[in-house]
Amino acid sequence: MTSESDRQALLRLARGAIVAHVTRGSAPDPGVVAWRAGAFVTLHNHGQLRGCIGHISADEPVGRVVARCAVAAATEDPRFPASTEAEIRDLDIEISVLGPLEPIAGLSDVEIGRHGLVVEQGWHRGLLLPQVAIEWKWDAETFLAQTCHKAGLPRDAWKHGATLFRFDAEVFGESSGSSHRADRP
């Protein structure tokens, strides 16, 4: 489990990286949190999704992953225009630190509120974080179908040969009360 000081350091790092990129200032040192993990950075502006980018593999220091993903979520998410300097103060940052991927067989291996999902088939890959199923009030079958859809696959691909993985995530953010473990309902 991530310590409170590491959570705060990662949140400061994410915000500092966004500010530095948008204002062309000096970026913070991502080496402050050096253990390896995958992570996603989700941005909201007044409660509305504003960007979400992540890195699944635990092959880099999490500080570097968070800094890079924060900048990408603010400026490269293809669903949104790049964040502006005037908008930065209104961004609310949420970080999901990912646990390892575990292969699963199907519905019985998915616990809503605990697991995020990855679906792969051929060149298609889709990932949904654990909190997404809770926010949309999905059951396990809908969660699997939506993850297939995100991968660009038919919604029932999980029944027809797609490879399935689950993962736990520790989710925390700048908003009060947004720190929780998604692997605990």
C-alpha cells in the first residue's frame, strides 16, 4: 500500500508536471517516488472528465510514469483539446496506482469495486479502471462488455476467445475523500 507521503508526493508531482509543461517552466524531479508500478492519471474539471492516460506495466519508476501520464492526460488525450494555462487551477487530479495483471477466465473472477479489467484480442486492447464500474453502477457482465467495447471489439468478445486480465488499484486524488483502495469494496 502506498504511504500517505508517497500519495502526496505523486499528486504534487502530477500537478507540477502539468504546470511546467503548459507554462514551459521547470519540471519537478520524478525521482522522488522511485518504486516501479503502472499508473493512470485522471483529470476532472468541475466534476467532468478532462483527460485520462496511463501506463499498465510496472517497468518504470512510478514517479516518472505519473509525471508523463499527467502531462499526456492534460495535453494529449484525443477526446479533449489540450488544457490551457487558465484551466490548470480548475483541474482535479486522481491517480490510480496499478497492481499486477492477473489472467482470469470470466465473470466469476471479477469483483466490482475491487478489480479493473484488461481485454486483449489480436491488436486490440482495452482497459477500464476499477472505479469506472462503480461510477456507472455496472455489474460484472456489463463491465466486461464495456471493456471489450473500449478495445474496439464486439461486446461479447470476452466469451469468444479474448484474453482477460484483472488488476487491483490504489486510487487517490486531490479532492477531499477521494483516497481509497479500489481493491476493497
